[in-house]
Amino acid sequence: MFTPRARSAGVVAALTVVTAACGAAPSTQQTTQASEGGVNAATAASAADFGGFDKLVEAAKKEGNLHVIALPPDWANYGEIIEKFQAKYGIKIESETPDAASADEINAVKTRKGQDRAPDVLDLGQSFAISGAKEGLFAPYKVQTFDKIPEGQKEATGLWVNDYGGYVSIGCDAKKIATCPTSFADLLKPEYKGKVAMNGNPTKSGSAFAGVYAASIASGGSFADIQPGIEFFKKLKDAGNYNPVETTPATIEKGETQISIDWDYNNAAYAPQMTPKGLDWKVNVPTDGKYFQMYAQAINKDAPHPAAARLWQEYLYSAEGQNLFLKGFARPVLLPVMTADGTVDKALAEKLPAVEGTPEFPTTEQVDAAKAKLASGWDAAISG
């Protein structure tokens, strides 16, 4: 994912940005902790391997730290999630480079192997989770709620598991735009000249990748054919409507990105932030290009804090963690289960942007093919 975000003062205090030198010495922490109590935390595939959840908590507390990357505080409510996890377990979270993309996370796993500053856990766009698993970068782990997570939303052994998601949406400042667009077709209208932005580069960013996929569906394409989406953005650029500035709260506030294609949970979260600043940020899920995608969690197989990494996963997939994602307008993967068993926060669920129908998902092969097509065709379409 990619989204440079403005931090709130309350969240900054809860986060510690890691600035260790690139030449940091290899970590011996994992080796030491893996042998404590006869439990190899680095290969534990469930809480049962620790002797139960309480033993996992004990092992994680002994490690005392968790290193995360690419988690903006205002993305899906990660700021509060981090605060609550630290308060609950007394484990210090070091949050590095919150504006990084999924591609940067994968690169950090590869280049920092054996270092204390390697990321313990990853939050990845679907295509990057799939490719990272194929490269053997992740550790299999099944959280306690694993069996409740629908098939198709997880790798069978727990190498990656979808956690939360949303629909591609169109955000718009109704104070500056007379009529906010409600479809991809609308975005080609001349009144939106120079105003249509995205949250990142689709070859690196999960949200922007999804934006192109949604545009493809709106333009007669399919999960098996993302080319019409690439062509749509070429038309948008040729019409002078495409704005290459990547959306952030700051660019919205300054009027630099008056229309933004982004996840509905990001656009929905902007609305209350912008109201006190005199903006009226509206959110529409495009009528002609409904595209839903989940983000996945994964554990670095060489995590310097392997027990804390596994406890973090347990927290995110607990009812508490899932409701915290919901508070950030994201749709948690366990929402249907929690709705049925009464553990969902109903007031928060009612605030989600309304969408009709049941979402469909591309296959792994379709995502891989779309990613390859974007890699070869995006820059030419936008710069040509």
C-alpha cells in the first residue's frame, strides 16, 4: 500500500520511528528467544505450539518489541490499533516508514534478513502477498480464528491471510466540485480537467492497482483483462483530467487533489478530518466499476521478534482487532461471522459506505497476470 499520511499528535507519541543505519549488525535476538522454554517461536505455526495462547503472550512479552513497516496511523485505523496493542501487552511497537508501499515491504524483508530492523510482520496488497508467498518469504501461522475465515481469503497454511478490505471509491470535495462524479465514465468529463488523482502508482501500490482494475471492469474488461483499465487512464491523461499528484490528507486540504480514486475506507476517513477545515469530502463507490479487495497479513519467516509477530496476528484477527479496523471504515474479514455471533460493533458497521451486491474476487493467476500487464504497460500509457 502507499499513502503518505499526516500524523495526529496523539498518535505520534505512540509510535517510534526506527532510523537504524543500513549496516546494522545481524540479529542474535531471534536465535536466543527461539530456544527459550524449548519453543521455537520462529517455526511455531499456531498458539498451540507455544503451549497455548497465554504462553504465546509470555514469549512475546519477553521479546518486548515488534517492528512494523508501512502502517500509516490514519489507514484503516492503524494508529489506534497500535496504541491498543501496546497498552494491552506492554510490547513496544517500532513503526518505520509509514508511507512505504507493499513493494517496499517485500524489499525490506529481502534486504534486511538477519537484522534487528527487519520487519516482523507485513500488511500487503493481495498481489504482493501472493508473490511474496511464492518467493518463500513468509512463515505459516494459523491464528485462533483461522477456521472462521472464509476459503479464498487465506493461504491454506497461513502464509498470508486477508484481514480487512474495502471498495474502490471516488472521493470528491463538494465545496470545489459542483457535481461529484459517481462513475468512472463521469471522470472523463471536461469539468474534471486536471482534478482526478489516485493514491499511488499502481505498479507499487495496492490501492492504485485496484483503481486500475476497477476502471477495467467499468470499461468492459474483467478480472482476466486489466488492459481496458490501463487504456482508461491513458484516455484520462489525454483528456487532461489525470492528476499525477498522489493523494494525502495534506493534498486534499490544499486543494491539490480535489477528486481521488482510493479505498472507500480511506476516503470515508478523510471526511470527518476535512469538515473542520471547511471541506465537504463526499464518497461514492462507482456505479460502473465495483471492485472489492482485501489486504493480507503475513509474518516474515526471519522475523527478529517471532513471538511478538504471532501475537500481533492474533490481536488483529480477534474481535477487538477486527472492530478497530471497522472503526476505521474498513470491512474486516470476519465481519459476517461477527455479525452472526453478535461480537460486531453494530454502530460502527452502520457507518460503512453503502454498497449493493456481493463482491467477487480475481483468482491468484488473474492477479499475477494483471500485475505483469501493469508492469509492462502503465508507464507508457501515462507518460506517452
